[in-house]
Amino acid sequence: MTTLILEVDPIAIDVTVTDQKLIVNLEDGRSITIPLAWYTRMWHGTPAERQNYQLLGDGYAIEWADLDEHIGVEGLIAGRRSSESEQSLARWLATRDNQGELS
């Protein structure tokens, strides 16, 4: 079994989210494109929620506060999908539905 060893810490400098993809530009000039379906909260988010992100620390992770989603850049490079359980996602979706009813 091999282990991913990074020579430098990957640092995000810009993020673009489309209807289908999450695109992260790194400080070293690389861009990573990930299917949005890998992150179900992002998939269910509105365009405005998807665009409302902030880089954490020096860009080691990305946070979407409106979606309660945090994605580490190293995990993106390693190809890690969201590990959220179906039960957790269902609870989150129910909360979103309830918020819409309260508005």
C-alpha cells in the first residue's frame, strides 16, 4: 500500500462552483476539478450558497457556511469524496425544508 506524501502543502487561492463541478485553483498553478455530486450538500445548495465560500487558514480548506460544508484541499487532491452518511444528509435536508416553511 502506498501513502500519499505531499512535497508541499496544497493551498487554494480561488474556487469556482458550477452546476456540475467544483474547481479549485492552487497556489502552485494547478487546478483540480471535482464532480459536484461528490459533495451532496454542495449538490443541493443554491447557486448563491455555492458561491458564498471562504478559504480557511492560508487556503488549506474551503468552507461554505450556508451549507455547513468544509472541504480540505489535501482531501481533494487525494480524491476523497464526502463521507457524510445518508441519515446525516437526510436530517440536514429536512432542516432546509423546514427553514423554507418558516420563511
